Amino acid sequence: MTTQNKTAVVTGASAGLGTAYAQRLADRGYDLILVARNTARLESLASDIRSRTGRAVDVVPADLTDAAQISVVEERLRTDESIEVLINNAGAALLTPLAASDAAAYEALINLNVTSLTRLTIAVLPGLTARGHGTVVNISSAMALNVMPFSAVYSGTKSYVLTFTQALQQELAESPVTVQAVLPGAVRTDLWDGSGVDLAALPEEMVMNVDDAVDAAFAGLDAGEPVTILSLPDISDWESFEKARQALVPNLSLRVPADRYLTRTA
């Protein structure tokens, strides 16, 4: 995944995984379009990358919970023919019991984690397929698989990202466009601020640092993994999980209910 005079777009680039992705992509020879709400952080990151690598870096301040601001990014994705990579990293976490939660806060979470990712992917795909190459990376979460009592909406959004990505991989199976789902566990980022969970309360052995997480994600991408679960020791465990899921498929839609649901009379 090396190139010259090509551009990568990174959302949520002002901190955490997004910042590390931006740095690694610049090192791989990409010019950058960095998207996030925090303009000051974006400008600082862009200045650092320009001075360190000499790559061209554009900053696009945008709140991806807002439809009008998503549209600005969509237009760039549709019209900039240099774009080869989209890293859908922007996201947030809200890990609180649903019954005591603010519906508006969860609506914003869904807009960021689901709606913006979907819209930006739809915007970039026609150009990538027309140009005959490209990569989309969608950041899901281990919480897509490890559903917990306080994670109803967050796990739901990240399960969507995983399923959306897997379906898109099937759709693009004969295409030169690569789509990867990345499932981090707990990573030491500011995503935890205001999430309802104190990162410091988690055991140290559960928390990965940002650089290790992004390096592992790139290693999975370079190896051609469609789904990269960053800390899973044996990829065959995921493959077995997927094989078991696929085994259900022939019986998920049949003319009659399963025998256990049939009412029998004497």
C-alpha cells in the first residue's frame, strides 16, 4: 500500500487513532485530507506532518454529527480524483445504562458512528471504482462482538460497521477496491472522556497504546485481512466464528417455522 501523488482522507484525525493513521499514511507517501471538529489540533497535526514528511496536507474542519457539514466532506470525496484511501475513523463512545440516558446524546452517537461513515463511504466509492483502485478502512470495535449491558447503542453502532463492511466486501468482491474492518479493543485514547467508563479502571493488560493499534491495523491490511481484530491471538478463532455463522444461512429463511414453534394438537 505505497503510492505517489495520491491522497488519503482520515476522519477523526485530530487525536488518537486518527492522528496515528495520518502520520503512518504520510510516511507511506500519501498526501492527506484531515477531517475533525477541532481545528486547532488539525492545524497543528498538519503543520507537523508537512514539516516532517513534505507531504501536502489539507485541513477540513467538520462536525460529522451534522448533515450539512457531512455534505462538505462528501463533496470533496466525490470530486477529488487524487483520493485513494478513506479511513473512516471518526467515532465516539457512550457506555451508560439505556434507561437513564439522554436520547439526543445517543442520536448524535448514531449520526457519528453510523450515518457519517455510511454517507462518506457511499460518496467515495464511485471514484475509487472508476479509477480502478482504492482502500476504505472502517473502524469498528471489539464491542461489536463483546456486547455488554451498558453498551446497547455503542455495540449496536459498531456491529453495524462490521456488518456494513462485510456486506460491502461481498459487493466489491470482483472490484480492485479493498475494504477492511478494524476491531480494536480498549485503546488509550480520549474516546473514553465522557464515555461513562473510566479508562484507568481497566486492567493494564486490556489497554493497547495507539501506535501499536494502528501498526497492527496496517499489518492486517497489508496481509489482506478483511477483518482485523487487533489483539486476537489466533485468527482461526475468528474464522471459526464466521464459519459457524455461515452454517446458519441455509436455514434462516424457510417456508415453514422450525418444529419447536409448531403448535401441536392431540
